[in-house]
Amino acid sequence: MKRVYNFNAGPSAMPLDVLKAVQAEFLDFNHTGMSIVEISHRSAAYQDMQDETVGLMRRLLQVPDDYHIVFMQGGGSLQFAMHAMNFLKRRGGYLNTGVWSDKAMKAASFFGDVYEVASSKADGFSYIPKADTFVVQPDTDYVYMTSNNTIHGTEWHGYPSFDVPLFCDMSSDFMSQPVDVSKFDFIYAGAQKNIGPAGVVVAIIKDSLLAQAKEDVPVVLQYKTYVDHDSTYNTPPVFGIYFINKVMHWLEDNGGLEGAYRRNVQKAGIVYAAIDGSDGFYRGHAAADSRSLMNVTFNLPTAELEAAFVAQAAERGLVGLKGHRSLGGCRASIYNAVTEEGCRALAEFMEEFRKNH
């Protein structure tokens, strides 16, 4: 079997060592005589695995003791509404830096007043707003942000601070670099970018925030329910959590989040150098000081050339390079599991394609 270089934005590339480990023990999880997809989520074997997963994540991220880590389903789209269901009482402020923060704000508007603390929407979400443009209104319950914007290829390099709780959707750069969790009151992340298959959301919630949550919310949509029931109020996404466990071990064995960050900086530098050295043939969408380490977005001179670029790249085993339908162009998603070798192969193809056209 020939494996390709996978630049899809999510579901996305997973570490090959992890895939092989999952394959090797798929029929017999931890000597139970059953596959991981067969065991009961009420069993000791499952609980031990989940506890270890939480412990690994807590250690890698250095999560303070007054935060809980829980696993949920429903993806980021459910979180767009659920954070407001639980915590929006007066008004919510949003740092609107992309499609996903825009959607979160619209979903939250069903539950209370929302407004933009800052926005780059008028400029096509091509940059991260500066702190001197932030305006936080009185009676704001929280400020919500998206750390990395997959569609537009921008990322926060340094997190803002406010006098109100800070919420963050970290779906697309979660576990890609060290993070000071104490700067946030609530973090969530869909797994399907850096840490596992689709179907799992990780949430990290500060105890003091949880104590302020609204109670007039269906039980299954309360964060308190998942904390009180240790993520097993209903059947959790067992396989996804197991897979995350394997990725946490892989990260720990490969230099932790500091090691991941060094590799990600190196990989992104290779692809951005191909853009910057192309004499304008490739044009990056994101402002230079806002460029994402996870999602490199760019355009070619014409839509026809972009289509040819994507098609010819796929023939070379470089897949997933078509840009999001809302933006067009091209996008290389280079999450943790994408190798430096893959990024070099992409950069070499970019240079060859430029010379041929």
C-alpha cells in the first residue's frame, strides 16, 4: 500500500506510529479478548484508559488542578450553541477572526445579546486584530475567541487577556504548542485535526466558571453533567478517546508540546518559503504576522491554474490541497502528524509547478 501526503483540513493526518499501534491491538484491547469498539464504557478497562488519557493531557498541557477535562460529542458546531446555553446571561463578546467564530456568535445570539469585541471580517479575515482595537462592553459575561482559523489560515501568536472569563475554540491548533491554560476559563477542541478521529470534543473548564453556569438547560447540554459523571453520563465516543490516548503517548514520546511546536515552526517555514520565494506566483491569504502554523492558505494567478495545481499535486500523492469552498484557492493543512518530508515534497512540487507555468 502506498500512503499519500495528507494535507486535508480535518479529518486529517494522524501519526503513522499511532495508526500501526491501533491496528496491532484492534482485536484485543489490553488483553480483554475484545476490541476497543466492543468493550463496555462502564468497565474497569475502559475507565482506566480514560483516566490515563486525562492524566496524559493534563501533564502535557500542565492543566492546573482547578480545571476539569471532559470528553463530549457533537463537534465544534454543538459547542457554538452550548457555550452560550451554559454561560450567556447578559451579553457575550466575540473576537471574530473567521468563519467559525462568526458561526459561534450567530449560534449564541439565540440565547442572549452578542457583539464583536474586534473583527477582521471586513478584510476577508486576513489578519488577527490588535489589542488596541478591542472594545469590551459593560456586563459582558465572557469573551470568545478561535485560536486558529482553518479556512483563512490565521492564528493568534500570543493570547489576549480580559477582566472577564476568556473562552477559546482551539480545535485546529490544540496540542500543537505549549499553552498557558490558566489564561482561559474554558477551552474546547474538536479532535479531528491534531489528536484523533472525528466524533470527540475535549473541553477544559475552570471550576469557578462552572459554578456560575445556568441551570435552566437540558441535562445533556450542561457542562456540569459531564464533569459530575466523568464524561460518561451517556455512552462516550470510546474509540475516539482511546485513539487520543495513543496520540498523547506519541506526543510525550516525541518531545511533548515543545517538540511539537519546534517541528510545526520548521514545517510551516518550508511551505511559506515556497510562497514567499515565488515572485508573486503564489499569494498568501494571511497577513505575515498572522500566519497559521497549521493551515497555509494561498492563491495562484487564476482559478484554472489552481484547479490544475490541485489535480497535478494529487497525481504526485499530495492530497487535500483544495481551499475551503467559502474562500477558494489552495490550502495545505500541516497538523502535528504531517511530516517535514511531506512539507518538503509539497514545496518542491510548488517550485516545479511555478516553473512549468
